Amino acid sequence: MTCFYLSMISIRKNMNFSYWEHEIWLKNIDFAVIGGGIVGLSAAYHIQLEHPDARVVVFERDFVSYGASTRNAGFACFGSPSEILADLKNQSSEQVFSTMAMRWKGLDLLRSYIPDTEMDFHQNDGFEIFLNENIHLYKEVEGALDELNAQAEQYLSFKPYAFNNNEWGFQGVQSVVRIKGEGILHPGKMIQAWQKKCRAIGVEFRFGLNIDALDITGPALKIKEENVQVKNIVICTNGFARQLLPDLDVIPARNQVLVTNEILEKPWDQSFHFRQGYVYLRSVGKRVLIGGGRDLFEKEESTDVIAHNDENQDYLKNFLGELLNKNDIEIDCSWSGIMGMGKSKGPIIQKIHDGVFVGVRMGGMGVAIGTWVGKELSELTK
């Protein structure tokens, strides 16, 4: 298997829309949802349910989803212990564990709309792996695990963390913590299922059309130097949000992802976190997917430009080789995806002007909270 990413360059880049195109595809739009990822599709679906007679149209610049929704690792996670401890240094306990609960409930909400079988969801728990070189993190978690469980239980109704054995033969491991209830899924199948649900109730799609600018007082969209009048705009572009709204507290963060050739005897079907979640891996069949590393390449990866970072990808490949004690790992497929972070951890769900709504800044939690954010965003349109 070889993965390719084709740049979708319109052959009509400098051409105006025809009268006929305006009449059929760009006129009488009640809700223009910008972004065809998890949030955009959930928002479109729920808006169409709330306004059954409205014309709801999703605008997506790429052929499916340009952002992180189909370019992530497919982790259905809600927080490794070292990640939660890091968050507690910057936020209150109530904020941190409310976010954990939001992620847990968001995953349940996603699964209520998309059956597990339709998105290859496997809830076989997650694991945080502490390597010998990360002994300081392990010691911090070891001393705090009982208190983390006690606080998490108040929000989740169960204790998520327990020490575990190194069942996979990983090299250089100090300790392992099991994270009850985490899972993995297939992001492409998830988005495909969302699109099917949206189309079934009348949501329309416009793929390959980039929104160059907004007029929030119109409201109107600027596409190919032409203004398209709409009644409402719903912005769901996450890490790309500042391209349209420069003042939003959204900081793009790029992640590199690699998939190896088949190197496992059998799939793991579990998720693995390292170093506060900055490195993560799972199996895809007998292949291994590994991603992250952006904390070591913060300057280069603080961008909304989708591109390879060879130095980061080399780091990830070497990390995996040492973990599995393999020197001959071959990479079959690689890509990058853009997340939306911010000064605070939590989504922006706002009405910013009459007829203009925003649901962005997933904070790397889009799989878990995207469905919930889209639903909450639809509530603002009532």
C-alpha cells in the first residue's frame, strides 16, 4: 500500500462562476457550514434537524476534509495521567476534569450517531508508556495516581487509571498505566458515515471550494473573488480558523504521522501514549502508526501549512525502532495534519455576529469532542 496526497488545484482558479452555477449551487443558502470535518458535519446534521426546511450547505476546500478529521491517528481518548497532571499546572481542577468528562461524554455521543462497526471502533483501553528516560514523569504520576483516580471518578463515575505490565515487549520501559475506556477508530470511515447521515436528511456539499474571506455583516462568503450571499455562516475550520477570523485565540499545531509496512505478528488494537501524549502509536492491522513529536520541533510545527517535516519524521521512525528493537523499519505512508490549540484548553463555541457562528479550537481532542461541539453550535442557531 502506498499513500499519496494530491493537491486539489482547480483548473478554474481564475474563472468566474457562471449564471447557471450561481442559480443551482450558490443561491438561497440558509446555512453555509465552512469545514467538512467532524465539527462541521455534526453542526450541519443538527442544524438540518433543527431547521428541516432550511438549505444547509457544507463548504469543504478539499475533496473530503482538509483539516485533522481524516488526518489524525484515530484515537478515542480522554486523557493520559501525565497529560492531566500537565493540565493541572495551568488550569483549575474543575476545568481539567470537566474537560475530561466532556471528552468522555463526547465519545459516547459520537457512538450514539455512528455505530462502532461503521467506524471500526475498538474500546480495548489505552496505555501510557513511561520509558526509562522519562522516569521523572513516571515518579510524578506514581505519586499522584490515587488522587487523579479519586477526582476523575467524580466526573466519570469510574476510576480510569491502573498500573499495568508491559505486555507488548516494548524496550526501555519503566512502567505502564492502563487507561480504562479508551479506544481507537478509523477516521475515514467515521467521516464517511457522517456524510451519509447528513445527505440522508438533505444536507448538501460543495467540495473543492475554498472560502477566501468572510463578510460577517453581510453575511457573505468570498469565493474566487466573488461574493456569495448567505443567511447564516457556521465556521468549523478548527486550526485554520484564523485564516478567516484573525483575532480568534486559535494557534495552529501540525502533527506528523507515519505508517510502517506490516511488521507485527498480530494487531494490538489499543492506543499508546508517551511523554504527555506528545508521541502516540497504535496498530493498523499489522502495521504500526506513530505520530507526534511536535513539542521537540515547536517552531517548525506551529503552522497551518500541511507539509512533511523530515527531521520530525526521522525522530518518530527512530523512536519506534528503539521501542520495538527493530533497525529495518520501512515507512509505507506518511502525512501531516493541523490541529487548533489555544491559550486555554477548550473549544470556542460562539455567536460572533448576527447570523455568524464559530465552533473551533478542538485542542487535539476533535475525535472526542467534535460531535458534541457541532451539536452545541447548532443550539446557537435556534
